[in-house]
Amino acid sequence: MNSAVIMDIMNKATDNECIVRCLVYEVKSSNQTAFSTLLRNYKPLIESLVKKFSTADMNSEDIEDLRQEIIIVFYNSILSFDLEQKEVVFGLYAKICICNRMTSRLRNEKRKTVFDIISFDNTDLEAYSDKEQDVTRNVIEQENAKLLCQLIESNLSKYENIVWNLHMSGKSPGEIAALLFKDEKSINNAIYRIRKKLKSLLS
């Protein structure tokens, strides 16, 4: 289904959800124009959620970082939306995805310095004693990795964290630029700054 067919459907359709699902299909097929159309149509929803999850201590840069993060979740909700089901409309699904992600982020920020408590049943003590060294080593490695992630996250801005996570997920600077509505040179500069920060931090 190409863009011309999509436009023909949009001109003839009376069911808005049908149009939305056509655009979702196109985004799943890597059509960035369709994504831009959906983003424009759902801008009121996105802005309302930016307002909902922003706090009084946020400056304009923080709010923009929050907006970019919500846009990324919105994009991921398009990719995960099941076009076969008819019970939930896309707008509601996207809102649920964004609210769940933002709520989870706020919850994680509140408890990010608290480590998981590993408990063992008394009946497992004998088996545990045979593997105590391996378990202890694994726990230490997991906690070190967790501390490292927290250290990196706390030393990067929200925008830098978004760029870095997308970069580490395998997306190219061009793909990141398209998702965040930035030019590719800006993304490359951001990745360079992040690497410089991390090199200084880890040294």
C-alpha cells in the first residue's frame, strides 16, 4: 500500500479510525511521511501528556526532552499496535502506552538508588552454599552494571540519554534524526559530546 493509495483512502473514507489504521500500517512499513501525519494529528494528545507529566522544577530544555521522549514512545506504540484487533482504537492505545511509560519512569527515578533484595528460602540453603561464590559474583556484576547505568544516566541530559539509548539500540544517526526531527549533523554532534563525556567519566 503506497502513499498514493493511502491518500485515495483518506479522500473517500468516512471512518477516521480506518484512516488512522492505514497510516499506522504505512509507518510499520517505514513510511516517515505517514508518521509525520500521525504525529501532527495527535499533537494535542502529546502536548496534553507533556503538560501532565512535566513538573514545576523543569526548565524549557527539560520539557523539550520530555516531549521528545513521549514522541519516541508514541512512535513505538505505532509499531506495536495490533491492526487485527478492533476493540481498542489507536489513540487510546497510544495514550495508555505513553502514560504507562512515563509513570514507570517517574517510579524508577524515585527508587533508582534502592537495590533489589535477594532472599533465599531456608530449604534452599544447602543448595545455595554449593553455589554461593557464583551467585555472589553474579550479584556483584549485576549491581556494578546497574550502578554504571545510573552513573551514565545521571551525567547525561534527558535529551542525551534519549539519543544515546537510540544509538546503542543500533539506530543510525539518520534514523535518530528522523525520529527526533533534528538534522543528522546535530545528532552526530550530540553522539560526539556524549562519547566525550562518558570517556571522561569512565576514566
